[in-house]
Amino acid sequence: MSIIGPRKPLGAHAPAGQALAKTLSWPHLIALGVGAIVGTGIYTLTGVGAERAGPAVILAFAIAGAVCACAALAYAELATMIPAAGSAYTFSYTALGETIAWVVGWSLILEYSLACSTVAVGWSGYLVGWIQAMGVTLPHALLVGPHSGGIINLPAVLVALAVMGMLVAGTRESATLNIVLVIIKLVALTVFVIFALPAFDSANLHPFMPYGFGSTEVEGTKRGVMAAAAIVFFAFYGFDAVATSAEEAKNPGRDLTIGIVGSMLVCTAIYMAVAVTAVGAIPFLRLADSPEPLALVLRTLNQPVAAHLIALAAVVALPSVILVMMYGQSRIFFVMARDGLLPQRLATVSKRTGAPTRITVLTGLSIAAVAGFFRLDEIAELANAGTLIAFIAVGACLIVLRRTAPDAPRLFRCPAPTLVGTLAILGCLYLLYSLPLATLIRFLIWNAIGLLAYFAYGYRASFARRGGAPQ
């Protein structure tokens, strides 16, 4: 057995009793993508990006969006070519081998779990702020974890468990609710642009790149356009969750292409409009100091009602991000278990809903535990590192499969696949390099743990399943 492991054959079908029900159409898939992409990123990372790049955060959003667009095109071809659950993990298993697929799947688990937990904690902060603004005092011990002198962040735990319950109820029902939440978020961002755009002042855009283009360390913090792009990249990913739903799409060839490419186009347009409006309305240094930059802009412009509506929309609609990310992680876990790299008893599908109930409950409980007890601010960038590895793998899969399986049916064909795949790989490598060194070290430690788990269990189980004995 080679170090890269066996490859999964094209056209492989799920074992009997372990196939997911086909319940999703293209509106559900666009909403899944937009639901994951439009979330805490655009609500909070506008300020973080402005701190690192100044007004050139607009350019940082454009660069991150361009890199994600290349990855999205690769995802669209691969998802319609291999319409099975698992996203980048499944593509890598088919094109690059089992060992690389494990690394990609392990990285995706990191991405989804940290993103879910981070959003749950952020949602808790918005909710508590609203409740306390009404004069209701809540016990501090139940609002933060032990790291801040409390016992548990109970609101974060409850929202994670509530989303878990929705997913257990069924994928279609969850996706339909997600459409409603996505509409709320889009209306809120539209309100922001309408109220803030008239205050646009071109003087706020000068100097445009106060920290330069490249990622360089300034006073202990990486700054520059690329440093900002490496952070605001968090605001874009999520469309890969659409690819994890490939097995559940009613018409994969049409629906996945519309869902992946459509969600990226919608979100890139929204982000550019919001970024231009925000940095044009007030000086970027004021944005940099705020955890809620969009509401700050509106309050500065004497629009308190609109500011409250933006914050309320975050409270109501941010659970859609948790829903999509938890959905994605549960499907990655499910497929890895179905492939035997994790215990196969986890790959159980509910006869009533066609959803993987057991793995969804396990995923929801683990995310709730992290959100309730652990401090995430220092490791949130790890989610970006995991996603970048997955996108690099998808770019490589696109190029490899065009050469190894040139005649395989492709319901969507990526234009200039070698160029697009190469740009996705190089762009993601540069963004990965632009992350802080401490983040990269933590990411290497996470994957070292993952490889130990793989060679201790997954490697042996895979070899035994094929009738051999582990070497």
C-alpha cells in the first residue's frame, strides 16, 4: 500500500442503506452558499481588514474573492463530475489518494468546527447585548466560559444545540428555513448600503494603502493588503458547503453549478458594495476599533434605528451560518465514516428523514462544547488555514482529473482548467503564507495529530477492508 493510499474509483456508489436522500434543488443550494458566506465575516471582518490594510480592505476583499472564484469554478466541475457527499475530501480521495484525502478531510473538520463555534459565541454576544439593553441583567457565570471568569457560555451552547435539532429534523426543512434567514441578512445589508452610501467621502480613501500591498509585520501584527486578504478570506468561504450536499441534490449537473457559482457571484457583489460604503463613510481607523463596524457607521451617521436593525438582523440570521457549517461538518464526518476511515457505525442514515442523525448529533454536541467552554479568539484563523488547504487540493484535483480522466462525463466544464487550477493553488498558498506564524504552527500540530489518528486507525481499517493486513 503506497504512502498516498488507494484512490476511490469514479462513479463509486454509496453502500446500501448509507445513501443520503435527494431533497435539495438549486434555490436551496444558493441559499446554503449565501447562508454560509454572508455571516460574521461581513458583519465584523470589515473592521479587522481595515485595521490591517486601511481603505485598501476593498482590494483585499476583491483578491480574496478572486481566489475563491477560481476555487469555486474547480468545485463546480468536480461536484458535478463526482456528485457524492464529502466535497474536497471526496474529490481528493478520487484524484490524489486516501492519505491526502484524510489530510483534507481533517482540515475541513477544523474549518467547520471552529467556524461554527466562533459564530455561536459571536451570536451569544449580540443576543446578550440586546437583552441587557432592555434592562434585563443576566448572571455573568452563564454568559462566558471559564477563560473569562464564568462557568459556561450558555446562549452559545443553546444556539448550537438548536441548530443541531433542525438538522436532525431533516435537510430539506433546515434548508428551507435557511432561505428565510438568508433573505433577512441580504435585506439588512441592503439597508446599510442605502443609508450609508450618501455619506461617501473620497477623502476617507486616502492614503489608500497605508501599509503597502504585501504582508509585512508592523508592531507585532501582520499588515498590508495581503495580510487583510488572508483574514477577510474567512468572509468568503462557505460555498464549499454546497459541494458537500452534492449527493442530496435533485439535479446535480444543473443545481450544483448554479448553487456554487451563483452564491459566489451574489456574495462578491454584496461584499464589494458594503466595503466601499463602509470605508467611504468614516475614516478607516474608526472602523478598525469596532467589533460591529457596520452598526458603528450607521450610528456615526445619526441613523440609530438602522443601526439597531442591522444588529437585530445579525441576532436573527447568524444562526444560518452555524446551520450551514454544521451541515458541512456532519457530511464530512459521515463520508469519512462511510469510507471506513472513521468507525462505520457512525454512517447511519435515518429512515424517516434520510439524514445522518447519529453523526449530526455528535457534531452538534462537540461544537456546543467548544462554544460553551473554550476561548476561540486566538485560534479562529485556524479555520482559514484549513479551508486554504482544501482549496489547494481542489485546484490540484481539477488539473489531475483533466489528465487522468479526460473523457469522464462533466456536466459543467471549467474554462481554462489548468490556468484556473494553478491560480487557485498559488493564490491560496500566498494567502496561507500571509497568515501569522503562530497560526501556521498550530495548524501543523493539528494535522500531525490527524496523521497519527489516521495511521493508528484509518490506514489499518482501510487496508483490512480491502482484504490485506496493515504493514
